[in-house]
Amino acid sequence: MNLTKPNYQAWLVEAADFPKNGAFKEKVEFLLRYAILAPSAHNTQPWAFLVRESGVKVYIDKKRRLSHSDPEQRQTYESLGACIENLVIAAEHFGFSAAVEYALANIEEDSDKKLVANVNLAPSAGSRRQHDDLFDAITKRHSAKLEYVSDKIPESLLSELKTFWYAKDKIGRLKDLNDVL
């Protein structure tokens, strides 16, 4: 990824730049720099934010929806979920507790945006850095637009995947891992 191009500037966020002594709003705006690095369907980035004194309101930016290819808004909500998760991971990394309250009713909606969630943030007494691996992955994530490698998957890796799959009680939608092998 060539980070010198203007469309990649968002990826130049550095944890060392967190405004430890800044106002709450400044800290939350910094956390949002990680939230917006979430993957989104067709890179639509369908989110909008409102920073408030207890956290962030997260909205669907209706102008960024793909009404023809995503009429049920499934991909839009998946994208917003990834964005909210990035926000929670970043908040915990920087010493906040984060509580997400999803807006199940259209309590706040206008022609341009629809409330999806309130993310309540509060300074945490102790460090909650149990997800540092996930935090580090936020800025490393990218979409590969290359052809898939047609190499055969090594039998040892397949065996390891099968062990993991069955150990996790077949989490997922597949009835059996062999369905995809």
C-alpha cells in the first residue's frame, strides 16, 4: 500500500500520538481514526459519527448506501459492525471501557442518517489491553485485489483446520468442514 497517496492518509495514525492529556472530545476523535479503518462493502464507508460527552453516536450515512446491490442493507450493517468493533478495540487499548447500545428502533432518523448505536466511553481504572493483537491488526488490515494462489493446501494445515473446526463445536454455517475442502 502506497501511503503517500491522499486516499491512504487515514492509515497514517500512530498510537504514540494519542492525546493523553487532551480533552475527552479530542481523545474520542482520535479513537475514531481507528474506527474508520474498518473494512466496508465496496469501500462505501457508510458511517457518520456524533461525539457527545459520554461517547459516540454511530449512524448510517444513507448517502453512502448501495441501494441496488444491498437492498436489505446487510452489507451496510456488517460494515458498521466492523467500524464499531474497531472503535471498541481502540477505546480499550487506550484505557477506556466501551459499552455499545444498539438502536433497535428508528428513534433517531432523518433523510441523511439513521442511528445505529451509542458507544458509551468511560475512563477505565486499569489497563484493558487484552486485545492488543487485534488493535495492532487494525492498521495492518488491507484488501488484496490479487488473483488467488492455486496451490494445493498442505495436508498438515488441513488437519490443523479440521481439529480447530471440530474443537469449536462447528461454529459457523457449514454443516461440516469437508463441505468446503
